[in-house]
Amino acid sequence: MIPFDFTYSVPESVEEAVSSWFSSEQRGENPVYYSGGTEIITLCREQKIEPHAVIDIKHIPECLKINETEDYYYGAALTLNTITEKTSLSLFSAVLSRIADNTIRNKLTLGGNIMGRLPYREAVLPLLLFDAHAVIAGKEGIRSQPLSVVFDKRLLLGKGELLLGITFPAKTDAAHWVFTRKEKNGRIDYPILSVCFIKENDSIKMAVSGAFAYPLRNPEAENILNRQTLSPLQRAEKVTDYFADYYKTDFRSSAAYRKHLLKGAITEALEKLED
């Protein structure tokens, strides 16, 4: 049970949603945009947030759209299971299908995972490797910005802004990727390491979550990753040493063990992708 009253609106256009947010904000209602609600409902029940205006974005066409023609586009209100079932991108599907369990994935949305308060936000990993753009709506209209620019530890949105979806150029990732996920207590546990690699134009890219306090793609680490004068193990050691200050320790795993897992994942990925 949510222990406070709130208004609930269901806008059918981007303009209506943004207008509703600012109107509610002027009334002091601390508004939130809502799609799957898996995190918002929990935080409300725990009284960690108290929005008195909830704006449901699931009827906005731009938030539910899927396109895989000239460019890929995935709406922010699409559930993870919907994307997994419909996407042609095998890496994207592989990553999303390992988040939470099947029941939760029927509610958990792409935008919710990217913007959630939990540190993992694994859906962003393949998107960073695909050089995706975030499509964002605000008071000044709609804009598209590189995810690498607007995602720095978290998605950086301005006041009243709404993530509509994610877009990136059409490409095929068949057989040119590696995804490794390690958990402490079985498949549906939070990851102590989640890492994606893709090989594109003889260059390998990498994005990491779980081992650090936030998802990360780092150009300097990728430069080390592609020094083919070194063996896969040597590169893995140098990359994991480069991240020396990033590893986290919590009740699931020590920083040292996360580093060990990442070194093994990098070594294996380089051997596969360079074979």
C-alpha cells in the first residue's frame, strides 16, 4: 500500500505529458513520470519518495515505438520482455533477458532500467557500444543526444525532461559480441559483474556494470584492449589494473574478486573475438 494520496494522469502526447509535469510541479506536487512502476512503487511504499502527481507515459506513441529499418528505435516505455521478443539484435536480447526474472521483465521498462536508482542499469551496456542516442523531450521540444554525453554514471536529464526512447544506426551484431554475467546467488540475482564486448571494424569495445558503482564505457581502457602486440591475458591485466580505483566491495563480493572476474572475462572475450 502507498501511504499517501496522489493524482494520476495518462497523457496521450509528449506535449501533454511535459505540460502536466510542469503544471504539477508549480502546484508543489513533486511529479514523476511513470512507465513500469517497479521501482517507483517500491520507493513509495518505503516512503523514500513522495510524489503527489504520477504521469503515466504508456499511452504516448513515441514511448512505445519499435523500429528496425534504416535506424533502430526503442521506446522508453517498452517492457524488457517486449524488446527481447521483437529485437533482431542478439546482444541486446541476451543482456535484457538476464535482468531480473520473467515476471518482472513483463513490467520493467527500458527507460526504467536505464534511469533507475539501482547501480546496475545493464540495459545501457549494449546501447553504449552501439553508440546510441537518447531521444529526450522537454519544455523546449524534442532533442537527440549521444548516450555517451548524457549518460555519466546516470542519465542526466533537466527539469521536467522525459526520456522518449533510444535510437542508433542500423547494424548487425551477429557472432561479433561476447556477454558475460556473474552473480552470487543464481541467475536472477544482481550481478557482481556484467560486461559486454563487440567487435566492429577490427576494433573491440567494452562496457561494464556490476563491478563498479555505475555502468561504464571507457575509451582509454578500450585503447589498451586493442593493443594486439600484447597477449589477451596481458591486455586483460592492464585493463583491470587501469580500473584499480573503480571496483566496489559489498556484501555480494569483494573488489578483488570482481577484478579477478573481469580479468577472466576480458581474456576470454579477446580470445573469442580475435580468433
